[in-house]
Amino acid sequence: MASQHDDNCIFCKIINGDIPCHKIYEDDRVLAFIDIGPISKGHTLIIPKYHAAEIVDVPEEYAAACGMAIPKIAKAVQGATGCPAYNILQNNGQLAGQAVFHVHFHIIPRYSAETGLNYKWIPGQLDETDAVEMKAAIANNLK
Ligand code: 5GP
Ligand code: ZN
């Protein structure tokens, strides 16, 4: 089984038990715990037990394990908090708001329009030529 650790990484330290956390769930490849700076009550993090900064660096088996854990933990967060809605967020890169460079998925309950993840969604208008070009370019980059 692939595994990777970084001595300077706060989440690797949590995985190792060197730093405490409020653990919710753990298996061979995944750990879930309460966020120390919650945006809303019940804000939870899910991380692979593999040190990778961004989602593209996570080995398939760890990504799959995260994929299986996310709905399970989201259901538990919803059950515990009674939140009527929630966002699942995963930031990649400082520009995207990433502060801890060990991949993590946020589950952020929303109790009202004022609570939870705050963001402004400004939709554009899809240009047909751009769409055709972009579809081909992205598809060609699939490995
Ligand atoms: P990012 O901005 O990188 O997507 O989110 C990092 C998250 O990690 C933040 O929500 C922050 O509160 C949380 N966090 C940072 N350090 C710790 C820690 O030592 N323990 C826990 N439980 N959460 C942490
Ligand atoms: Zn790490």
C-alpha cells in the first residue's frame, strides 16, 4: 500500500497522533475530524492518510477511500447537526484559499443564508466555440 508522510505537516502529525484531534472516523486510508476553526457548527475535515498537497497528487486508492468516506461522514454530520444543507469544499493552491497543504475535504453545514460557507457565484455565459475547444483540450489531457 502506498503511503507518504511529511514531518512538517500538521495533518500528518494528526494522522500520527502527535497532535490531538477530535476524531470522528478512521480507516486504513482516511481520517475524519472536527475542524479547529469551524465556519459553522459541525464543520468537519476528511483527509487521506497520505501526504499530498493537492488532489491531483493523491494515489487512486486513497482518492477512492476519500470518495467512499465523504458521503458517509456527510450523512453523520447532517444527522448530528440537523443542518438542512451543507457544502463540500476542497481547496487546491493558495490562490484557491488552501492554507494546509495536505489534501482535505471540508464538510460545512449551512443552517441559514448567513451561516456556513460564504462565496459569491457569478455565472458567465458559455461560448459555443470555447466549449468545443475546451472540451477537446481537457479530454486530450486525460491520462
Ligand atoms: P484550507 O483553507 O487549507 O482548505 O483549510 C484548512 C483547514 O484546516 C481550516 O479550516 C483550519 O481551521 C483547519 N486546521 C488547521 N490546522 C488545524 C489543526 O491543527 N487541527 C484541526 N482540527 N484543524 C485544523
Ligand atoms: Zn501531510
